Amino acid sequence: MRKESIQLRVRPFDDRDADAVVGLSLRAWASGFAYLERVMGSEIFGRLHPDWRKSQRRVVEAVCAAQETRVWVAEAGASTVGFVTVELRPEKSIGEIYMLAVDPDYQGIGIGTALTEFALAWIKDAGMAVAMVETGGGSAHAAARRVYEKAGYVHLPIARHFKNL
């Protein structure tokens, strides 16, 4: 799909978007969870994520329903092709892009960038001084890191270690 062939619209999330948002997020994040299982090993991964699809479904549904979270969807024609959520921490003047996913069929054409730019503008308009986003450090998250770095985020390396006991 070519970037110039898509008309993208970002609009507020509506409850009727829940199934599409959950579905695209599970498809978008599958490679990230597969990467985690390869790196961590099946034993640790299985303990931390016994059924990652079920738990991620619950997390996405809860985040989309939370009053303190702002959620927007990206539409291409009649299809929901991505979503972004933002949480504000006014006491620290931080706005966080908490979740962002683009349907794998629509990745690589600027939708993640458009959602990031939209969220950053909203965070700034909300009076926050700093924006934050987290993503994985492995190959499955390389595209996400490129989007965030292109938007001007500074990468802070963090190491997290796991061990079977």
C-alpha cells in the first residue's frame, strides 16, 4: 500500500471501536511477544505471559474504558487501522503515549508517525512540558523506535533482567 493512496482520519475512540482496536493491537503486537519468547525462553515467557493474547485483550479493553486515558483511532476509509492512548501526569507535567498500534496490513506508510504527531500535539495543548513513550529494545520494536526518534524523542537505554528460580 502506498502512502499517498491512503486518506487517514484520526478521531476520538468510541465504544463501538473496541473490537477493531483489540484485534489490530493483538495482530500488531504478536511479533513483539514472539520476540520476547525467543529472547527470554519459553519457560520464563510462559510464567510471565501464560496467555498473552487474553491478558493483552483485557489490558487494551481496560485502557480504552478508563476515564483518565484519552484514546483516538486512525481510520482509512471505513477501516480502523490504528490507535493511540495518552495518559497525563499533571503533577509532573508529563504526557505519556501509553499504547500505540497499527494494523500490520497498514504498517510502514506513516500511520504510526501520524498517531504519534497527533498525540504529541494533544499532550502539548494539554499543558504538559514533557512527553514520554516506552517500547521494546529488540528487533520487533525497531520500527516503533524509528517513529519515536523521528518525532524527537530521546532514547534512554534501560536494562531489565529475568532469571528462572
